[in-house]
Amino acid sequence: MSEKQDSLERLKHAPSIEGVPDILFQRWSPRALATTPVSAENLKKIFEAASWAASSYNEQPWRFLVGHKGDETYKKIYESLAEPNQQWNVNTPVLILSAGKKTFTQNGSPNPYQLHDTGAATTYLSLAATALGMHSHSMGGFDRDKARSLFSIPDDFELGAVTALGYLGDPETLPEHFKKMELAPRQRKPLDQFVFTGWDKPATF
């Protein structure tokens, strides 16, 4: 890792909190990713981690379509991205499209939690990538109808997000408006804005 990349990592890492695993504060979502390939071994580890996310009735409703730069799966996922997301993904080595099964396999009844659970699996995937020295960046900006058509995804599956995966690259390769965001410090809302004991009544700790 270059000195510039190391400095960026330090900028983006959240402050440590005693008792909270550091890996949670080391995860962030860069747009500048290197062309360095992700090994099959590491990719398998990342998806093994995703498989252990919690899900309603252990349905494990998630499905992941994974494409390596240059293969047909990658091309289809990239083609479905909104144009601004295509701009910063020109170097991304791995693109992943998630989907969640809308019904329970056991009885066919609706599963209203499938995207929640698919998101949890994506979070496990993201944290595993961080632990392996990589980064991920999930995007909602893609054409769901196009992706569904390109992959012939059944109606019983709802599309979740596209996740870019790879090693940290050089922010200088980004268009200027993305570069500015890449180099800015991260921010989070204070707990009293989203942890309540009654609606809009902040919890106290």
C-alpha cells in the first residue's frame, strides 16, 4: 500500500470505541478500486462469511451473481449500472448483484424480510472483505429491469444492490466530483437521532 493510500485509510477509519470490534470502524466504501484481481480463495472466504448471516426461519433468501472483470456476468452487471456508477467502476475487478427470494421455500408464503436478510448477508460479505484487506461499495443505482432481463431472474426474486469489490486504488483516477467525496472525512449521525425509547424520543445511555 502506498503512503497516499495508507493516509486515506487512516482518514476514513472511524474512531475506535472500547469494546466494539475495530473491523467495524475500518470498513468504508471507496470508489477508487485497483485493477488487482481478487483471488478465488479470498472470494470463497467472503461468500462463506455471507452465508452465516441471520435470516428469518433460516431461509437464507439471498442469491449473489458474481462477475470478474472481462467475463459475461461482469459485463451484464456493469451494463445495468447507472452511468455515474459506470464512471467510477471502470477498474473494479469484481461486481456482485444481490437478490432476495420473496417467498419462503417451505410453504410459499410471502417473506417480507428477504431484503433485510439479504442486506445482512451483504454486510457480512463486506466485513469479511475488510478483514482480508479489501473494500466493497454497494450501490442502488442500477437498472433493475435491465438486470432482471439480462440474467433471466425469476419474478420470485427481488433485486437488492450491486456491490463493487476489490483493493483500494488511487483517488486520482476518479472524476473530480467523485474524487472530492473520496477524500472527505466520513460522518455519522449522533445516536440521539436514531435510537429512541418512543418515536423521536432519544434513548439515554
